[in-house]
Amino acid sequence: MKYIIGTRGSNLALVQANMVKDKLQEKYPEDSFEIKVIKTQGDKILDRPLEAIGQKGVFVKEIEKEILENEVQIGVHSMKDMPAEPEEGLIFTKAWKREDPRDAFIINDHIYGKVKGDSFEILKENAVIGTGSKRRGYQFKKIRPDAEIVDIRGNVETRIRKMYEQNLDGIILAAAGLKRLNKEEVVYKYFSTEEMICAPAQGVLAIEIRKDNLELKEKIDSLSDAESDNEAKGERTYLKEIDGDCHLPIAARCERINEKEYKIDALFGSVDGNKLEKIMLQGDKPEELGKKAAEVIRKKVTGTVYLIGAGPGDPDLLTVKGAKLLEKADCIIYDRLVSKELLGYAKPNAELVYVGKENKKHTLPQSEINRLLVKKALEHEVIVRLKGGDPYVFGRGGEEGIYLNQHQVKWQVVPGVTSAVAGLAYAGIPITHRGISRGFRVVTAHDKDDKLTNLDFESMVKGQETLVFLMGLSKVKEITDNLVSAGMKKDMKAAVVSKATTKEQKVVISDLENLDKEVKKQEIKSPAIIVVGEVVGLAKELDFITRFSLENEKNIILPQIGEKSKLAEELKKNENL
Ligand code: SAH
């Protein structure tokens, strides 16, 4: 068989690919192995920091594409640069013998002379240190808080050159790369795990092949090293479970400490380095250690997620607790039905993430939103998940709470004013009324299959309850027909309230027989609530908006969002007197 090995073109990448080629060739002399150099996006963009050009995958995408297309059969990369999960359709083979996993410090010998040492005291005050990695930068700052960290990129040779050109005091590089390039002599000192935890699986080669290429997998795995594979599994399990963005400082080192046991040192930090947590655990199974480490660290670093009900539309219908938390939030993850004015409460530097859902056109699936919540909880202290109405009224708030529990993230719910009640109120329809309605029932007209099959119309007709249908605008006819078939009288009062509590609110008051026609005639838009019951008749009396709009001037003017209430300020001053 002939196998082609795809690799980047840097010296280190070529050395690594040739190592793989030579080992395979030696073991399988009947096969032939060739190297093909593939230029990746990461190689083409050299002038910007890594995080500005996207995910870790920038150095591998093109190679992976060629493996998938069978242009090449084997991809060789550094495992520390690989995302937690391989590309769909591809796998990593078992780890071969690992090269030195430590990080190494290169001192600028033009400044300090050709020295080797064991401490960083040699560095002058405010020494300038180059590294492209936040993991290395923040850990180095723990050793020398006065150091200034600058971003440098490029392959090993480029970085060493830049150290001289930019007159940096030193740079930090992976020991494995230096050793493979026979450049160990430039190392001033290797970091201990206590000083600097390495990137997950640093020093391990990632050998990537197609998932279905079982014969090749067997060949490559026959050269694997059980201990290195265990270490890599422990560290990469941590990486996968912590599920943080690649621009965050993440580190893990797993190693055997005796016959039975391993230890894992793991680290996680926020983008700005304000949060930086380290832990050490011991146990007998590397993968379990990786998982446990992620759990323990998450518990330590995650902030609190507040699932806040934003109210039905009118921004002033947010609760006071909700408003206070919005002002404090470091990150706000909000939905489509949320009034954008509420974002006025946000601090200037708060991160705002839109995950709006439009019916049938989900911008972000729920599973992704759940993951995003955990991710943001790792990065921030106060995370607000802002949802229309009340988070538990068809808001999937419960699912988010359960997911957050499973991922050791603290959370609280701040109930909101639901459109199911308040939307009717703004249309003059009280959801209950003595002698007219004995209760209410709020149902969704939208299920997984977008059918109404699961609704029990018979029981709806029997009770003397106000019926409220959410997410039902496209099914007005079906709903009214079903109610009539189940025995409800055709002239039962029914209404639709669209964009309730907003400036664009529209109300259609009708009966079961005519509601659908009216809704179409008036071109009613979603979101809309359908309400059926005698209480609809009270709108004549209770539509306070139309009734009192002429007297608007007399209404209390509420402060603008984001503008501090003058009264509260005054009260505070008096308190301090
Ligand atoms: N959690 C929300 C409901 C989410 S389901 C709440 O408590 O209000 C989304 C549905 O709510 C919409 O399809 C619509 O039926 C209803 N809805 C939400 N806001 C609305 C509004 N301002 N006007 C009319 N209906 C609204």
C-alpha cells in the first residue's frame, strides 16, 4: 500500500512527519510512505494573534480536508494544537511515545549572556517575555508578577529571531519542539509542573486518519506507547470536559506517580486572567481524573447564571430584581422576544450574546444554548440568561437549570411577567373574573411535530376556564374548529392579542366562528396570544389603554432605562446624613 502523510511546512512539522514516516516505513517495509506539504490558513496569516483568526483548527483544516477526500491518508500535527474532538469522520490513533511535555524558558543571551539556571530572579524588573499563549503568559505572571507579556507568533525559529529583533528578555516555548529540532541548547530552564502546567497532551504527536481506515489504524496503533496514551487521555478528557474556548488558558498534565496511581494537575482561567484556578487530583484512572478535574475546577471558577424573565414586551414590565441583575451582568444572553431596550441596563463592557429563536428557524439549537451558558459561566461572574415573559412558561428555563446542575454551575431563576397573563391585561382582558371564569389554562399550540394532536379539547370545553394558547397564530382555525367540534358554542368570545404590551400591540376581539377570518383580514403578526372565554367580553370595560390614552399627560412618567431614579438617589443621600 502507498500512504501519503500530510503536514504543514514548518521545520518542526516536517521533522515530526518524517519521524512518523520513518517509524512506519521501518515497521512496514512492504508499504510505501510519502510526505505531502499542505499550506494551512494558520500559516498564511502570520501577523495577527491566534485568537483573532479563529479556532485551534486553523492549522489543520486543510490537512483534514485532504484526509477526508483520501488525497492523503495520514495527517501529523501536534496534539496540543488539536481541538478536543477530532473532525467528523476522522480519528486520532493511539499516542506514541511522548516527547518532553514541559515548557521551556529561552533567555535572550544578547542581554544576559549564555547562562543556564534554576530561578527567574536573573530577569531584570519588568522583563518583557514573549509568548503567543495565555496559558503560558498568565502562569508566568504568577512567578514574576512584574513581567510584561507580549504576543509573538510563528514557528520556533521565527520566535527566537523575534526575541532578538524585539529585544525581549526571553520567550517560552514547548520543550518537545526544541528537542525534536535539536535546539535544546537555547533552553535556560525547564518549567516544573508547579510553575507551569503544560497544554493538554503537549509533546504528543497527533496522528489523524479516516475513521473507516481500520487497517491503517491497526498499523499505526501497533507503534503506540501505553503510558503516553494514558497520559494523553487524561489530559484530553479534561480539555473536552472543561469545554472552554481555545482562547482561554487551559492546561493539564497527567502522570503516573506509583504502580497504581496517576495524578493530574489542571488549570483553567478567564480571558483576562483574573480567574486562574489550579487543582491537583490523584486516582487510578486517567480519564476519570480528567473528568473529575474539570468538575472540580468548574465548581471553583464558574459564576452564577440568572435565568431572568424579561416580561412580555413593555420594557418596564421587567421585575426590579431582574433590572438590578442586568446592571450587574458581565454577560447577557438574550432571546428574540426580549425587548432590546432592556439591554440599556447593561454595563458598557458587558458581553451581549443574541441567541434569538424564530419559529422553525432556530438561530441556535437549545443544546448549543445550554453549552454556551456553561462556557460563559466559566468566563464571567454574573451571567444573565434573559428570556421573554417568564422563563418557565414555555421558555425552556427548566432544561437550562438541569443542564447547569449537571455541569456544576450555580444558577437562580428570576420569574418574569408572563405574556399569557399580562398580554391579556393590556388588551383589557382579565384572565379570571369572579362569576365569569373559575380559572385559566395556558397551553402551547406548538409541539415537537408542530401538530395539535396532544391537546385535550374535550376537557377544555367542560371547564369554566379561560383558555390561553401560546405559539398558535398559524393555527387559529384549527384551534377554534377543534373547540367547536368538542362542543363549545360558536359564539363563545375569543380574541387574539399581537405584540402585546408593546407600542405595536393589536387586539382582535371576535368569537370562535369568526376569529380566524378577522385575524387574516387584519394581517395580525406574531408573537400573538389566542384567548377563548367569556372574560373576553370584559374588554369593553377594562381596556384601560384606549380608555385613558387621552389623559396620557397625567400619567406618571417612568424614568428611562439606564437612568438612575432621582428619588432613589435622594433617599440614599438622606440615609447617609
Ligand atoms: N415565556 C414566554 C412565552 C414563550 S413562548 C412568556 O412567559 O410570555 C412564545 C409565545 O409567547 C409566542 O408565540 C406568543 O404566543 C407568546 N408571546 C410572548 N410575548 C408576546 C407578546 N408580546 N405578545 C403576544 N404574544 C406573546
